[in-house]
Amino acid sequence: MSENQSKNNEISSFLDILSPLRRRNNSSDSNISPVSDTLNKDENINKTTNETYFYVATVDEQQKKNLDSLLSQNYYKITVLTNNPNLPKYEYVIERKIKDFQILYQILLENNPGIFVQPVIEKYSISTTHEEAIKNRKYFLEKFLKQISNHPVLRKDPVIEKFFVAGKFNEKEPDSNKKFKLFRNTPNNTFLKGTENDEKILSQKMRIELLGNQLKTLIKVLETLTKNQKDNISIYDDVIQAFSDFEKSKEDKPISFNVKSFKVVMEKLKKYEKKYQKQDIHDILLLSDEYIQKLDSIKSCYNARTRLYNTWMDTLQEYKTKLESLNKTKDTWMFEQDTLKAKKNEFDALNQKLKSQENDFNQITDTIQNELQAFEKLRLEEFLDALQHWLEILLEKENKKIKTYEKYFIHIEKENQNQKNSKETN
């Protein structure tokens, strides 16, 4: 075994140790698991609980439908397979607009307080071509459907079934305008201010803000790296042109041969740079942009928790105010039975309201903590996966460069030896 092969094996072993959980699908844009595996796994789930259904959805490329001679509408064809008895038994196709995905996201976020819903990514902070943007959107829409279909809570939401029903998705859900005001009033990229001083929650919010800033910085660095790659290709063009000009001059044969051979090397290196341009950092770039928007979704969950806390505190203040007023006036009361009964009913209702609000607040707090743990685990796995892919592409590119140089030196050495033998013969 050669030294280079030994090093390659060592590097491969290192990468396997670095990311044993890597599950990258290199041959497809789809992020959906094989249908047969999902069927086997989810059929077992369905036997234990009749209310749990699986959905396997694959999003096709964006398509355009002409409504009339002037208007057209973009939509996506989605191939669906499910064991839900209310939906078709066999694989079927539905059509959905990007707006349908957005409404589904908002309803899920509103119906499931504290659950981190995968965002529907429409715009990107990174610069992409039109073709790349279409391809990336398809990938993220499919990832969105996979997350909500596999989530143990979200998959039971009735709106999921409505979305996957063959035919038009009912965009005007009951009280939809009232629900969506929650998302229009406050930007998703800011935390609501509240009176709560829970150090653990405040620390989590600070870490989320810090992570967002780090991701934005990472994107700037990666975009600078992409720009430098383009500049390197331009440098290769200049070097190749210089060698071409030199090759045309009347130099002796050995020098001309070396120049011509090295020009071939530069052309191959340029070819590798163009082939791997942006490909090596593509995953990390997209993932960073995705997680910036994921953090906005997470902030929405924390904001929902803050609203519940503020409402709970308002009710508590109302209770205290009424109790204080009662204590001030109790000596002047005419202790009639009806008056006492009315006051008791009023305070009982407030007590029930307080308990319900406290329960809702504690429940969303527990949900957020559980979701945050799952989010951190997934974040580490996905970024480690993207980092490994980056390293693999870099190693592949550098190995090709090394082999190109090795072939060049072998070629030159053979030519020098031939010239030496030729001189000895003469």
C-alpha cells in the first residue's frame, strides 16, 4: 500500500469517528426516507394507537399553471403515501402553492404552543441564482413536510390531514385571520419583553441570540470564501494565458516542453476549482441560512410563552385588586346571602382562571425545554454532517491536485531521462 493510500485510509477513518451518525443522501435532492422502511415502522405504530398516522411526502419541481392568457400561478406537485383511512389508500398526487405551506406552518405554530415547527423558507439571506433558489426551496419544502409528518405531536394535528387531502387546501380556516394576527403584530426575529426574570429562560434567549449572530458571521465568512474561489479561478486564467504566450515564443525544446506541460497542469487545476466551486461549502451555507430562520420560529414559541405569562400575571393582579377592594369594604357590607354567594362565585371563577393559565404556562415551558433539547441534538448532528461533507469535498479536490502534480513530475522526469539517453547515444 502506497503512502498516499495509507493517509487516505487514515483520513477516512478519522471522518467516520468524527461523524458516526452521518446520514447524507448524496444521490438525491430528497430528504425523505425510503417508503418501504417508513411503511414498516409506522404500521407498527398504528397498531398501538389508532390515532397515529404516517405521511410520506415527496415534493416535485416548481411548476406553473396558466389561469388565463395573462395570469399564471406557481405550484408544487406533492406525491403522498399515507395509512390515514380518510385519505386515498394508494400513492396519490396533490397540488399546493407556497402560500398553502405558509398557512399550514402558521396554523401548526398557533395550534401547538411551544413546539418548534420547521419554518417554510421562502427567501434566503445568501446570494443564489434563480435555478439554485428553486432547487433549494423544493428541498426545504420537503424537509418541512418531513418534520411535521414525523413529529409525535404535530402529526396528530387535524390540519395535517386537511393539507394532504386530494383537492384544494382550505386556506380560510376558522378564525384564521384572528390566529394570524399573532404573527403579524410582532417580528419573529425579536423576543417579546415581559416581567418574568427566570434566569434559565433568560440564559436560553441569550444563547439563541448569540447563535443567530454566529450563524450570520459564518455566512459572511463562507460567502467571502466563495468570492476568493472565483478570484482563484481568474488567477488560473491569467497564469494559463501567460504560459500560452510564452509557449509561442522561440524557446529551446526542453523549456517549451516544461512550459507546455505545466500549462496542462494549470488547466486541470482550474477545472477542479470550477467543478468544486461552492459545492464544498454549499451544505454549510444552506444549513446556516436555514437555522437562522429556525431561530425565528423558536423565538415565536418563546414569545407565545411570554404572552401566556403576561396574561397570567394580569389575571393575578386583577384577583389581588378585587381581594384588596373586598377587604376594604367588607365591614360596610350587608351580609346578605345573595351578595356573599355572588362574591364567592366571582372569586371561584378567578381562581379557576388562574389555575388554568398557570397550567398552560407550565405546559408550554416544559414543551419548550423538551423541544430545545431535541433542537440542540439535531443541530449538532446536521452541522457535523455538513462539516464532514465539506472536509470530504476538500480532500477529494486536494487529492486530485496532488495526483495532477505527481503525474506532471513523473512526465517531466521521463522526458528528461529520454533527452539524457538521446544525448548519450549521439
